[in-house]
Amino acid sequence: MRKSSFGLKVLAAGTAAMTVLAMAACGGDDKPAQSADGELSGELSVWGWGNGMKELAEAFEEANPGVTVEYAAQSNASDAAMKLTNAIAAGKGAPDVCMLEDAMVSQFAVQEGIIELDQFGAQDYADDFVAGPWGKLQVNGKAYGMPLDSAPEVLYYNKAVFDKAGVTEAPTTWDEYYEAAKKIRELGEDYYITNNAGFQPFTAQAWQAGGHMWTVDGENLTIDMTKSEGMQRYIDFTQKLIDEDLINVRINAWSDDWNRSLNDGTLASLTIGAWMATNLKSSAPEQSGNWRVAPLPKWTDGGENGSEDGGSSFTITAQAKDTTLAWAFVEFATHGEGAQVLTDEGGQFPSLKSILNSDEFINADDEYFGDQKINQVLVEAANQDITQFQYLPYTQYATTIYPDYTGPAYMGKVRLEDALQDYGEALAEYGEQQGYTVTLK
């Protein structure tokens, strides 16, 4: 076990070749964004991605005629995070409101690139959101983001392919999943139960197994990639799938090959966040009617089967020109009328309990999923009381280097346990360089 402490923390910038950032010290102008009659007015810049954002901006403008929303669509979560990193470093160019992947919020909070939202009363809404996404947005006891969606991890599976392989029921345990993987592999050279999906599914499934890869307590970090019982459980199981050629290690998630494999049925399932329902419809239109949703398999009968995989939130940047107006938009989008707009127009899987637990939402049929009421499964997963997930305060770096260490393991060149231990050492070394006190197990 190693400990190292630095005096003054140097803030992380977010890429493997990071430089020290010059941070904006505080938020923008706090003058009220209101006219004499109390109505909101002014211009607001917003960055985001995904469906429904244009409709959200229009709905806010309609509710507040004195406001103009300048919405700039980003390619994806990584693009938004990188552009915000660059704007923080430059001291200019950031939007008033920035959509971020939940995993990135703690990093930007530590960098003081976004501001805490408790000053606007964010904590008053804590009980209105499901615990998973709300907990991920707390940094040192304060909210730095407001949840846009929820991302409980579930099992999406192609029932037609499972039936063809003789797997008539969705696996409820990981042992059953392993047996299903063998049967699906027997269908032919290109058939696999899943692929190597990357950093987010790794963290979700290892966490569900009881492997808390890192714990964060202010300036103190503990990194344990291989030593705990939970990590050993995850490593042993995944290594078995690799050794027996039961997962497709040649296809990366979100690639053209990945979409083709989903569309032709040779990639038979995904353990992934609830938000994947909308993406499947565009990625695999030829499989309409074949896919189903089931709870995430458990490690033991009666054990926990809850975990979080992704999720996004709205944050207010430290460069915001008018934080009152920015908060009004964030509140509208996450807790007001805008939350329904994002559910209806954007296909967001909601984190707001009033929408999530409504009869209309829970009992909606979905033709793509064979008229299964998939939200019944997804809502049950979202409402589970799972152990609060934590992210490293330099998640962007952790995500960037993850495939460098685990890629060779999935290709069979090194053992996964050795790869993850080396990965943990790299994360610990980087944390020390940023001024954290790091304990490496």
C-alpha cells in the first residue's frame, strides 16, 4: 500500500497530456435576470447534445418571452467536456449552462469550472429525484448539477436470437448469463452475447459486484482495482468470458461495426443504461419487435442487481453572465415543464420521480420491444436503493487511459487482473501529481 501527499493541489485539465489550467475563480454577474415587472429577460447560451434540446429551448422561450436561448448542439458528451475544458483554460468561451455526463461533474467542480447550485436552493429538490443520479452530482456535500435523466443499468437482449440459441428466459444471475453466452456462441462464428463495452460499463458492473474501485473523501483518494472481494468477483467472471471467447473483443461500442452487429442480430445483448432504448431504435431498426428488457443479472440469488451506467445533467459554468437566468433555465429543464418536454420529445429516461412513477409512463407499450411495457422494468431498476456511486475528480483522464490498459487484456495478451492493477497504479500516480493524498491497494 502506498501513500503520497502534496501540499497544494494542482488542478487536472482532462486529457492524458494535461497542462495546469488557469481557472476562473467565481461565477459571472449575479444581477437578477428580471425586468421591472419580475419577468425574466436576457440572452442565455446553452451547450448540450441529444434529442429534445431544441424543443426544450423553444419551450423555455415560450414561457419567458423576454429570453433568447442560444443553443449550441455538441457532438456528444466527450465533445462537450473537451470544449468546456478548453474554455476554462482560456478563461473565456464557456456557455452559461453546460450539459455534462454525470461522470464529469465532480472533475469540473474541483476545477471550479462550474458553480455549486445549493445557493439557488438545489437541495430543496433532492427528494424529488431518484437517488442514483442525484447522489452522483454531489461533491463534498453540495450539488453541482441537476439531473436530466436516470441511467440504471439493465439487460437489453434480442429475444429472437436468445430463443434461437435455446435460451427461453432472460438470465437472472451472472451464472445464467455465462450459460446463455455459451449457447449463443454456438450459433455461429459471428454470434456473441455482447462486446467489450468500455469504461462506463466496467465501472457499473464492477460496482454492482461490490468492487468499489475508488473512494473519494475530499483530498483523500483510495484506489483498489484488484484486491477487494468484489473486484475479484468481477475480474474472475470477465476473464472467464475472455478465455472462452464468449464476448466480441473486436467491436467497439458506438462504432459502425457495433451498429451492424446489433442490426443483424449477431450481437445479442447489452448490459447498459436505461437510455439505450432510444438508441437501439436507431442503431438496430431491422430488429424491431425482437428486443426486450430485463433486470441486470445478480451475482447471487437474492443479491443486489442495481447499478448506474452514465446519465447526464445541466450545470452552470463559472463564466455564466447571469446566474439567476441560468438557474431559471436549469430548474425549468430538470424540475419544471422542460423535464416533460425532454421525456416526450427527446426520449430521455427521467430521473424526476413525478414523471418516472406516473401511470402513463410506467404502463406505456413499446412496439419496438414487442409491445413490452419496458418502463416497468426500467423504473424498478431506477428506484433501487443502491450504494452511492463515486467518480474520481479526474474522470476524463481515467476514461482516456482505460483502453490503453484493458485493451490488451481483452485481446488475450495479458491477464485482466494485471492490466487493472497497472491501471490503478497509473491513476494513483496521476492523482498524486494533482496534489491528492492517494492510498493504492
